[in-house]
Amino acid sequence: MKVLKGKPILKGTASGQALVTGMPMNFTASFTKPKNLIRSWMSLVQDRNHELYNRNIKETVFVYPATIGSTYTGMVLLELIYRGSAPVAIVVQNADPLMAAGSILAEVWFGKGIPVVEYPDEDIFSQIRNGDHVEVNGDTGEITVR
């Protein structure tokens, strides 16, 4: 077991299996589909150019370096949280206010926010690996990896 100290961004605690990528994430490109399809909001990564293509983020502790894309990012995360398709927690190397806004709004509007911790150190991807059991404390910034 190891305990990492990050910066708390959004409060709360959660645990789950880590889903880790070294590639930045574009939430809009990855988790929305054209409206004419039956399921327009998916927890499967839809971006064919991403290494996590077709992987499910639902109920994982999602670990990634940064968010890229548009101002719509927060709304995509909000919708994923609202529909029960989001990760249980996020550990990100460079927290983005637009992404964080999605969890903040989910907490304010629906009482369903998820903890977010920023861990800016370069060793994030050697400290947390796919499949690790990870506990995230958004109140203290502690990330426990088992």
C-alpha cells in the first residue's frame, strides 16, 4: 500500500479500480455521440484516436494527465454523473476548471458530485497503474493505492 499526497480539488471520498491513461482526455469527443443514435451519452470512450478507445470509465478511478477540448467539457462530465455513467473519482495531473465545474454542478444540482484530486508529479503513471485499487479523498488530497 502507498499513500500519495495530491491537491484536493473537489470534496468527497470514493474508491475503485484505476483506469489510467497517459493521453489527455477530450470529454466531448470521447463521451458524446450524434443525437440520432439511441444512446447519445456513453461511458465508453468513443474517440478512436485515444488509447482507451471503447474502454468503460463507469465506476472507475479515472487517472489521466489533462483535459483538452472545449468549454463543453464540464457539461459532459455533469451529464455522465447525472446518468450514473461517470467514474467514481478522478485523479488528474493538471486539473482543469472546466472539467471540475461538471462535478461541482452535479453536487450542487443533484447531490452527486465526485471527488477530484490533482497529482501534478511526473511519477503519477508509475505510482498508479491500470487495475490498482485506489481510494481517493477529495477532502485531504490523499490517494491510497493498493
